[in-house]
Amino acid sequence: MPYPVSPDAGVPEHQPDRHRSGQFQPTGQPQSGPFRTSQPGQAGSGRPRSGQLATGPGPRPLPPGPGRPPAETTRASGGGNGGRRNTSRRDWIWSAVAFLIAAGVIGAVGFHFFGPDAAEESTATWAIDACAGPDPTAAEAGAPSDTHRPLPCDDAEATVTVLDIQDAVSVGQAHCPTGTDLVFQKDGQAGGVTQVVCARNLSDDHPGDPGMGGGQLVTGDCVTEDGREAKCSSDGTRTVSGLTVGGSKCPQGTADRIELGFDAQRGYETVCLAK
């Protein structure tokens, strides 16, 4: 037997109220309501979610290899090609600095040995008719100021030519030939047998010529009353006729003599004076 139809026939009793949120009204207009997630069953379904967007896995770093630093090193140095460019630039700068330093050292050594001031050591030796000049290092070495060194005669620093070399303890004991302008002890001698050099100036100035008042006292020079050498043009001088030692007699033509006595620094004791 059929049941009677109620006024609400066709509407199931379990159908939710159309006036509830999220359902369409008969007019076809949507009603506001919570946004539902596309993944049912999760906690908080139907509520908006906040936070960072999920991202996919990033590119895997390349394994270390020749010319390629590890990933950590690359990131520490600025990352990627920028770090490699910085490293390459620093290497280039240091290479340039090292090259300049090496070039400077090589240039200095070459200039020292082959520069314009480099010259072969003089091979000049002490000998008669050789030449010599003042030693510029004498003062620094504490040597006498009249110290000389042998030099080639065409050397610009040569000042004298050697007339004779004699064994003597002092320059005063040497008997140098006429024309000697300068008498000095050879360089580099300390103790033992010493030698002195009788030299003549290479210039036109010759104080050692007879009567000029310089060099060693020889026959033809002039002396004062106490036996000191002086120019013959000076007043009160006497001409030397000879020089003797001990009781030796003066040569003929001697009018007077000056007895000076013994002196180890002098090669005569008596000065003979002409008339």
C-alpha cells in the first residue's frame, strides 16, 4: 500500500539546509565560506595555511676535481665563477710582483759586475820608470797621508814616475838621485825590510831640482844656517857642496860645514858648504 506523499516529498530528510554556508542558492550565486584544501584528511583542512612555499630540491654541487675547488670553498670565496676570477687575479698580481723583484736583483748583480764603473784591477807593480799615485784609501786605513799605489802611467790618477827604489828604514835614509821631487815608503809594508821610492812629478813642477827647496837635500841645494833646505833665491842661504857621514872629509871647494850629528831618520851627519 503506498504511503501518502508529504509536502516535502523529494527532499531527503538527511539533505543539509540550503541556507548553510558554502552551498549555492537557487539564484545561482555562490556564498562565502572557507576555502577547502584539495587534500582531504589533513589536519587543519579547510583553513588557509601560512609560511614559506615549498620548493623543489636545488641543483647538486659538482664533485671536486682538477682546477675545481670543493663546493664549500667556492661558496666561501664568493661562489661560482666570481671566486675563481678573484683567485686568478690575485695569482696574477703576485706573479708580477715576484717577476719584478727577480728582475731587479738580476739587474743589480749585472750592473755590479758588468756596469760602466766595473773595471779590471790594475796590474801595475812597483818598478823603476813605472808610475804611481796617491792612495785614496790611506786615510780610512790609518796610513800616512803620502801613501801611494802603483798605477799605469796613462792612468788619470798617476802623479809621479819612479826614479829608484831603495831598502831603507825611513825616507830620510834613502840616497835618491838628483831630480827626486818626492820620497815615500812603499804601501803595504809593516815591519821587516822596508823600501822607499824616489819619485819625480809627472807635471812641470819639480821642487826636487837643485836650488828649488824641495825633495831630498843634495849637492847644489841651499840651506839656512841651521841646515834646513830652502830655495837658493831666499836670503841668507848657503849652497851645499857635499854631505858626509862620521869623520869623512868634505870635498874640495868647501868653505864651511854644519855638523848635525847622528840621526837614524837622516842619511848624513855633516853638511858641507861651498865658498
